[in-house]
Amino acid sequence: MTVLEVKNLKKIYRPRFGGNQVQALSCVNFSVEEGEYVAIMGESGSGKTTLLNIIGLADTATSGQYFLDGKNVESASDAKQAELRNRYFGYVLQDYALLEAETVYENVSIPLIFSKKKSKSFQSLVRAALEAVGMENHIKTQVSKLSGGQKQRVAIARAIVNEPKIILADEPTGALDSKTGEQITACFRKLCTEKGITVIMVTHDKQVAECCDSIFQISDGKLQK
Ligand code: ADP
Ligand code: MG
């Protein structure tokens, strides 16, 4: 089943005051199957983050079409888009974006505060998310005490605690050594196989990309398989 499809996607950044406009995406056609693990590769500035932001409904395309589970997204209201964003996506970033002074529990429970889930269920949802990434023994640890690989696993737990359909990962192994990077790619693979989560990962690293089901290359704002 196709979970996500974009057609003829184009993104132009127009400066508010003078300067040149930038065409970040010129014509992107892209579809992803449910439970697929997809890599997007491309040089710095090629439009990878722009594409992830549009897919994650954090930004809008200049033109083109976007379908989630076959339903057209760009015509949805802002409120509907916000609901889709919460229901469909979990984000993982290169620098983890965790609150260093807080515990693992506090970090992973943050998305639940913005969800409709009952606070009574928080503890068990956080625990389940941490078990899925093998970090359940660190639930009370302060994030600053963890290694880079452990921090990224906590960030993945935070991304899945709301049970999203799709994880969007922007260079998730970029700050890690290759062995730790392998653990992170294995962690994503496990989420695809065991939970049917779809993973779309941007990476610079060919070895990391080769762990995926399919690899897309982006250059000059165009995407190719
Ligand atoms: P990548 O993630 O592949 O490094 P980006 O998607 O961040 O690439 O950027 C693609 C192009 O769009 C680059 O030329 C970048 O400078 C430009 N760009 C990205 N974000 C903005 C923005 N908010 N305003 C203007 N230009 C931008
Ligand atoms: Mg980027």
C-alpha cells in the first residue's frame, strides 16, 4: 500500500526583501510504500531537508500535489494539516534535539503532552517506546549522561511514542561513528519490520543508505531512484 505520494513538487524560496530566489525543488515525483525504509541522498544544499519539511507538513510546496494514504493534503485546512502532522509523523534530527538537563522519561513524554492521550497512559507508552529502541533501562537517566548513540535512540523513542505511521530522519547518523550509525540504522529497520512504520531517512553516507529498501538521489532539485 502506498502511504505517501508527491507529484511534480516544486519549492521556490522567495526572499522577503530583495536578493535572489532559490529553487530548492524543481520537480519531485516520489512515492513510498507502507513499512518501507527509504534513503534520500544528495549533496549539501540539494533540497533534502526542504523535501522532508514539506513531507512532514512543516512547510508547504510552491506547487505540486501531495497525497497521504491517497488523500490530497495541500487542500486540507490548517487545522486538518496540524492533525495529520501529529498523527502521521515523528521526526529524528542529526543533533538529537533533546533537553539535555531533563531525564529520558521527560524527553520521550513531550509529544504525549500535545496528543489526545490520557496522562494515565503516559508511563506505559514511554516505556514501550524505550523498549522498542532498547533504552528502557535508562528511563530515569539525565540525557546529558548518555552517549551519542544512546541519545539518538532516545530521540527515536520520542519520535515513535505517539505511534506515527512515518518517521522522517534528517541525517540521523551524521554525528555518530560508523559502528554506532549501524546500530541506529538497525533500530529503524526493526521499527519497519516489527511495527510496520515507514522510515524516510536523509543521509550522506552510502553505507547507511545501503541498509534501506530503496535509495533516491536528489540533485539540482530533482529526485531519481
Ligand atoms: P539540504 O538539506 O540538501 O542541504 P536544503 O533543503 O536545506 O538542502 O536547501 C536547499 C536549497 O534551498 C539551498 O540552496 C538552501 O540554501 C536553500 N534554502 C533552504 N532553506 C531556505 C530558506 N528558509 N530560505 C531561503 N533559502 C533556503
Ligand atoms: Mg539538510
